[in-house]
Amino acid sequence: MSQPSRQPLVDQFQRRISYLRLSVIDRCDLRCTYCMPERQTFLPKSEVLSLEELHRLALGFIGRGVRKIRLTGGEPLVRRDMIELVRAIGRKIGDGLDELTITTNGTRLAEFADDLREAGIRRVNVSLDTLDRAKFARIARRDQLPQVLEGIAAARAAGLAVKINTVALKGENEGEIGDLVAWAHGAGHEITLIEVMPLGEVEGDRYDHYLPLTQVRTGLEQRFTLTEDAHRSGGPARYWHVKETGGRLGLITPLTSNFCDGCNRVRVTATGQLFACLGGREQVDLRAALRSDEPESALEAALDEAMRIKPARHHFEINRPGAEPALPRHMSMTGG
């Protein structure tokens, strides 16, 4: 039997995969209305990859040419051994890995900001959809805006660059987006706006949340002068320079402007399921490979299979009220 490849990860469309989004947990301490229901059912701990398995996966991807790893959830900082994992993967920075980052809701960032910096992280993405405390509590179903703002301040104090991720929500924050941009840039943060994604059942109709960023950008141009920026972060965002603030604005548009041609990433869930596309059903079971009799060769073969099945593009759409979600799994399960 021939040995599986150790070549860089390249899919059938000749896209080189250099970016891994690795979920460490599906649990979250918020219950954002566009992301999950209030009574969300989370996985039993026995199904979630161990710290050692997550580390072995990260090393396997680095060995196949992945240069950037983003740790996600759920909310990654609610996992008790999270910092140990960051330290372990962080030792590969400069030795096959260019960057290790994290996406967080910020509620526990004040507690861990210094540890993250010490472990090798230099940038964090913080999800924040509003600066209005009552509105935050309504969207997140938890009154924790002060903790998030404290976490952002602590991250800056620890020397971490902060990028704010804001989901554009019709009827909720659309009138506040310009102020969010001005606030973020005034505090020295980048900010990226994201269209709501049709993943998993939520209470209410996700169509009611959907705010096209084409519409948002038109509104912002009434207040700001936006010029295209060639900056790329390794993800799907396309960037604009805001003349009045001097800051950078990112737009992630899975619905109004497909960005799949340059896709360079895959996602792995906390149970070790590799999803070749956020908006697709194609998956490979890496947990089974890790727990097999020959884990190293099984993992290599599984990664080769992932490259074979990665689709050309996703097929997200939110085009009518009452439509079923594009996929049944929630973003907290897939990895944000």
C-alpha cells in the first residue's frame, strides 16, 4: 500500500490551503439570536477532541503547509485548558507557522489577554455587534457588554491588535454601524462587517436579520469616503480605507458577493470533523483518523481526501421569508 502524500494541501481547483480555522469547543456563554436558540444543545465532553488531539491535528496541518491557524468555538476561552493549547501550538510560530490567532466574544478576554500574548498570539478578533448595552443584551441574550469592552481594553493593554467583527443585522444595529466604525477606528481597532450566514435553526426567521452589505456600504458612503484597499488578511474579507477615520474597514459578503475563487481555508470542528467549505456538506472525519491504529497515515489520507472533495464554491442564500437554513449545523458547531 502506498504511503499518503506529505505535499502541501492543494484542492482540485488548484487552490492552496494555508489557513486552518480550528474549533476547540462548541459551547458559548452567549446566545446570540442570529447564531443559536436560547436552549441550544451542546455536545457531551466525551465527543470533543482532547487537548493532545487538537495539538496533533494542528501539527499535521502545519506539516502539510498550513501557515495560519485561528482558534475558534463556540467561545474558545470557556475551555479550561485553552491556554495550554495556545502555548503548545504557539511553539511552532516561526517553525512552519506564521501566525496563531483567536476569535472570541470577549467576555473572558480580560482574564486571558496577557496569557495569550505570552503564548505567541499577536492579534485577536472580537465579535461585537453593538455598543448599546440594552441592545447587546437583547441580541446576545446576556447582559455582558461591560465585560466585552473590558476585555478589548485588556487586549490592547497586553499589546494585542484587536479587530472587531460586527454582523450587520436588519432592524437591530443598521443605524449604528457608522458609529461602530468611527468608535473602532478611534480606539485603534480595525473593524470588519459580516453578512448573517444561514447556518442552523434559530428562533425567528433569519431572513428578518439579513442586511446586505451592499446596502450598508451605500449608507456608509453618505458619511465616509471609502476607497479600495489592497490589504489581505488571509481570510475572505475585502478591505476599504476610510478617509475620515484613517482606519481600515473589512467586508465579508458570502451572500451578495461570492468570494470562493481565492478560498485558502478549511474548518475543523471540536469533534474533529473537517468541513471543506463553510457552506457545504463535504466533510472528512479526522477524529476517526486520529483514533485509528495508524493515526499518522490515516490523518494524511484524510487530508488528501478533503482536498479531493472541496467544492468550487458555497451556495448560501437568504432570498425569501421562511426559508430553511442552508445547513442544519450551527456556526458554533462549525467554528466561527
